[in-house]
Amino acid sequence: YHVVSGTVLSTDLSTGPVNTALAGTSIDVEVDGATVTLNGVATVTGADVLASNGVVHLINEVLLPPNFELPKDNIVEIAEDTPELSTLYAALTLFPDLVSVLSSEGTLTVFAPTNDAFTALLATIGQTELSDVPESVVRDILEYHVISTAAITSETLTNGATEETVSGEEVTVSITTDGIFITGAKVAEADIEASNGIIHIMEDVMVNPSIQPIVG
């Protein structure tokens, strides 16, 4: 997509489309005085570098062909790379089978509590570290934050709707003027796209109704 047939010098360029030699499409060129912009995003920073078989123009951005999408990370990779989800990632790594599910192809929805959300939960139940909580309880809570049957965006959520989670228990959607809530937990950032689903970052940890008596 970055290759054009012929030796096209900067003095040969004018505003309009330029056909690419290999991609079978075109690049939109805009010439404004001494500034040359490509596709409205990349600027030529070094022009007319002559080679034995043509000419090279240096640009400050990579041009993406039409309808091209960069590969997305999977849900686990996004959690690993997001500092505010480090506690969630650490909790997931306790269960290799959950990591495998959330790393594999699929159409998943994950409600991802932040580090602050886990800290608040621990304070509420009188613990200081996630390792103080029995692993079976941690697993139940994690599974309560995953829907395995669909990648659900915020646009498709409706007030009062219920969805079954991997734990087998349902969460309930509430939409108010204050935002979107899933079983009382507020969505802080919605619709983070992963290669295998959608992540919604949550301000709170949701606790399964079945284990609420256990954690108080």
C-alpha cells in the first residue's frame, strides 16, 4: 500500500488520488505549499530520496489500506497490559483453564473490575490480600463476571435485561441517568474490543448471590 509505480518526485505530486502498484487501491494526496499529506494522517518528512530504481519519500505515519483492521489482543492480553487491571490478571492466572478460555477464539463479554474495585471488596470483607480469600470463592466471583455466549456492547444493553454468566448465575442490567450498572456495579469504561469479545471496565466487583452469605 506504500508503493506507487514510477519515479514520482515531490514536484510531480498534486492534490488527488494516487494509485498504489501492489495493493490495487489508492492513496489520497493533499499538497498545501511545501507540505504533502497522505490520507489526511501522514506527512512527508523527507522527500526525493533517490534510489537506483526509483525514489523514496519518508513519512511520519504508517498508512492503513481501506477496510484494514489491526489485529486485536485477546481478553487476557488486554488485562495483562492494562495497569488498572493487574489484580484481575493476577486472579485469572490462578486458574489456567479460565486463562485458556479467555485467550481462545470466541464471543465473550467480560466485566473487568479495576484494582481499586478489588481493594474495596477486600476492605468490605475484612481481608488485606486476594490470597486471603479461598480460591474457590475467587473463582466463583471471576466466573460471575464472564458471559460466554455473546460479545455484548453497551449499545445492545437494555434496562432490566438479565444475562447468564459462566458461574450459572444471572446479572441484571440497570441503565439510569448516572450510567450503566450491572447488578449494582457501575460500568466505568465500556466497549473495549478484544479479538475474542468485549470488555467493560467496572468500578465495583460483583459478588454472586450464592456466595454473598460466605463473604458477608
